[in-house]
Amino acid sequence: MDRGVEQRQPETFWQELKAEHDRIQIEINEVAMLVRQSAAEVERLAQRNAQVTTRVRQMEAAIETYPRDAIRQLYLAAQESELRLTVMRGQVEQLQAKQEKMHQYQQLLQRVLELKDKLQLQEHAKSAGPDTKAISRIIEAQEEERQKLARQMHDGPTQSITNFLLQTEICERLFATNPDQARLELANLRNAANSTFQKVREFIAELRPMMLDDLGLIAAARRYLQDIEEKSGLAITFAPAGTGRRLASYVEITLFRAIQQLVTRARDEARASRVQVALDLEGGVASLVVEDDGEMVDLQDLAGTQKKQVEYLRMLKQRVEMLGGGMDVSTAGGSGTVVRLQIPVEA
């Protein structure tokens, strides 16, 4: 990370962050307007496509009475109508995905600004050094999330959209020479678009599951763990306590991210076959325990070296400590790993 960022005056950093938050809000409003306009265009194209489809069916019912050229023109019109509708629907989906990502980014900025207000209330003038260190950690965590998001977008939706463009060009060239093959390519394109749309929805849900805001941490964690279990075959036991309680947003998202990271580590890195997740929201301290039967974490690496395999564990530990909590990593009876973390919560 650029050392100049760390050397900025804290007040300048917060002003820039607030300006970025306001800029994103303006862009969100602009994208929302484009979504409304594009959705209206989709509706218009859908009606036109239905009309053309009806004409094609009428023609096919009495095809012997139609000249060859009229048949060809009607089929071309139907193909063009369906292609335009498909392209416009894809544009709406892309705009909606962009809109959702921008919402997530704005919420992240908002949470950081809220954390700044809380830090200012807790810190006095002589604690400028520790406060600056906390800001540096926030910046590093934010940059890490941005890099992860950029990698996921590049490897997923961006590649798929590139393939869509190529397939669209193929369809355009086939319309005049081989309509049957063009329709087949268009069907393949539609299936690929649907598949990519589902992946984007899963990607957005992973960034910020709506259930977390609507129903709370335990419901969101249960749904996430069920999805992981169904897709990977990993045996997961979930033991929650304090089901009806809601915590501050920053505490809930920290605990949810911890569950995501630790279960993903158990599945992908530790190659575990079983994971136990215990989440307790009762009392003045929220606690999370994640235990797996996979390969153990090297505790020496966690304490000293800079290996990327354990870097995310160190960053998670820093986030928990910034909230006044603590995190401990140990082995589970000679095999597997146990991660325990606690975060104090307000009454």
C-alpha cells in the first residue's frame, strides 16, 4: 500500500472518505435512473416481441399462402426482436448488479464513517497515535476487500460478459446465412446469461446477504452454512444461542465475515470433512467458536511470519481487537483447528 496514505492527516482522510461517500450516492441515483429507463425499454421490447411471435405463429399456420420472401423477412424480424430483448435484459441485469455493488461499497464507507465518530468519542487529544494506527488498519482492511472484489469480478462476470459479446457477434453473422444455427447460438447465449446472472446474485449475496439486515446474524449464518453444506458436502453443525437478539451492525457483520472466512478455510485449505460452529449472542459478550477436523494451522506462522495462508487470520484478529474483543487459535486435540473469538456488545 502507498506509504503516502498512512502519512495523511486523519482529518484529510475523513474528508476524502466523506466526499467519496457523497460521490457514490450521486452515482447510485444515476444508475437507478438508468435501471428504470432500461426496464421500461425491456417492457416495450417484450410487448413488441410478443406481437412478432404472434405474427410468426399466424404465418406458420397458413405458411403455404405466404411468399418465400415474406416468410424470410418475418423470421428475421422475430430473431432481431428476440435478440434486442435479450441484450436489453442483460443490460438491465448488469446495471442492477452494478447498483448493488455500489450500495455495498457505500454501506462500507458509511460503516467506516460511523466507526470514526465512535472513535472520536472514545479517544481524547493525547491518543492521536493509537487512533492513527486504527485508521491505518481500517484502510488496509478496506484495500484488501477491494482487491478481493476486483479479482472475483475479473475472474467471474467480466469473463462471462466478454464471452457474451463474442457470441453476439457470431449470432449477428449467422442470421443472414444460417438462421437455424443462429437460433441455436442465441439459445446457448440465453442459457449462459441465466447461469452468469445466478453467479452474480450469489456473489452479491456473499458480499452482503440481505437476510443479515432483515432477519439478523443467526438467520443469515444458518442460511449461509446450509448453502455451503449442500454445495460442498462438508458436514456442518451449527449451534446458536440468543436467537432473537439483534446486535449493532458492525458487530453482526464482523461475526458473519468470521464465519465465512473460517468455514472457507476449513473447506478449501484444511480439507476438513466436519465443521462445528457455535455462536452465542447472549450476555454482554458475543462469542464464536469454529472447530474443524482438517489440517491444523501452524501457530508459529500465525504468530510471526507473513505467509498469505494465515494473513487473513491475522487481519480478522486485528478487526476483533479493534472492537475491544479477542481471538484465540489452537489445535483440537492434536488434529484440526479451533478458533475462538469474543466481542463485547452494548446492552
